Amino acid sequence: MDTPGPFEARYVAFLETIANLRPSVHRYCSRMTGSVFDGEDVVQEALFQAYRMLDSFDDSRPLAPWLFRIAHNRCIDFLRRREVRSEAETAVLEPDWIAPVDPPGPALGRAIEHLVMALAPKERACVLLKDVFDYSLEETAELIGSTEGGVKSALKRGRSKLDSLPSRSGAPPLENSEASRLLRLYVERFNRRDWDGIRELITADARLLVADRFEGPLADAPYFGRYESLTKPWQMALGNVEGRPTVIALRQANGQWIAHGIVRVEVSEDSITRVVDYSHCPWVLAAAHPLVVQVS
């Protein structure tokens, strides 16, 4: 947002209007970027861009392809930035672990979404849009700014590579680091409602993003007070998503603790520098795989 703080009412209303499209847009961005977290960050950027461009949108056309095209362009920008930042990060494009739900093959389906990270961005986009999201060749070409011939070529290359991928299994190793130690302290103090103790872990200029609700300095946000005022039983737990230590917000239902949302806590050296709370974005939790929760 241009001005840090609570998101303006018109923008929140826009997000509610396109709520039915959010899970599929997030699903696409997550597979393009290789992470449910990076995917949602890209979605947030794309939706704010779409909101600012609403006046130029031809409302006689369907909304979904328009949003997908904006999101696709944001994904490509993200991948280019990541490649420029570090050659090491581009290794994520060829992960050393994959845990498909179904065997790969012509039917594709959800399993293929985890395998497409081995493809180049254009091939990845074409396979996802055509074979997973069921867009036509013409629609796929329009979404990615290509031609039908270009899409056909990318699909042929992508499908051929997927067919030749070796069988892989396993899961990423759990991290054991200073970040894990800080997250453990964060969770323990959060559950004790020890807000002063949490602030000792956080830098003075730490940032907060409550997805779909607020962005700005954590020091100026009523974030902890909002959790303290909740009437339904809740607690935080350590978790692991995509091999990253994560905080999981839990709610109690029928005597059991149920994962309600994911909170990404970013650490630099020995302090917390940013908190991103996705509790208002249930599609992020739904897409998190594998998800490990440690309930004390």
C-alpha cells in the first residue's frame, strides 16, 4: 500500500469481491515461485496493482484471466529478481526433493504442480495454465503474452521434461538454527501473553504485514492486543512448512487444536525483523504441504 497502516475500506471491499478467485490465483503463483509464502506475497502485490487499475478494466470481459495475467507478470518479475539477487537461489528451480501425491503422467493434476519447478518459467506457466488450470491455447497465449505456436512449443518441451523426470521422494530437512531458537522463544512468550518479552526479540524497526488487513511498523500496530482480545481459545505452535521453521496459529474446536493460520517470522542475525500473518488467507494454510505442527 502507498501509506502504511490499515488497508483502506475500498481495497478491503475489492478483496472481498474477488475472494472466490484468490485460492486459484494463489495456487498458480505458489507453483510458479515454488513457495506458498512467496506465492502469497506475489498475489498481494498483484491484487493491489489490479485494484489500482480497476478504472481501466473492461468489465464486459471476464475478471479471472485479467487477474491471472497480472499475477503471471508479477511472478515473472519475482523470478527475475531472485535470479539477479543470487545464483544460489536459482537452484530452487530444481529442488532436490519432491513429494507428489499422484504419479506423474499425461493426466497431470495436482501432483504435477510440485514437479513443474524443474521447468523454465515459460514452460512452467504453460503447463500450469493449460494442463492444470484448463485454459485454452489461445487464453494461455494471451495470459503470458505469447503466441499459440509459442505456447504449443513450450508445452511440448515442458511435458517431455516432466515425462523424463526421475522418481524422487522424501522431504526437506528441518532447520536447526538461531532462527529456530528465536521462533521457539516467540511462541513460548506469545502463549504466555508476555508481550514485553516478545518485544525484546524484535528490532525497533520491525515490520508487520497482516495479509488483507494491515501493513506498517510492528511497534505502531495493535497486533498483540488483537490476539489477546480473542474470545475463542487459541495458542501458537512451532511448525514447519516447506522445510522452513514457521509459527502456526491454532484454534480449539471440539476439544482439539486445529491449525487456523500460518505466521511467517523473519529473522536477521539474532533478532526478529518482520512478522507476516496469513490468518486471514486460509488458502495459504490449505496449500501448505508438507505441514508439520508441534503442539505442546
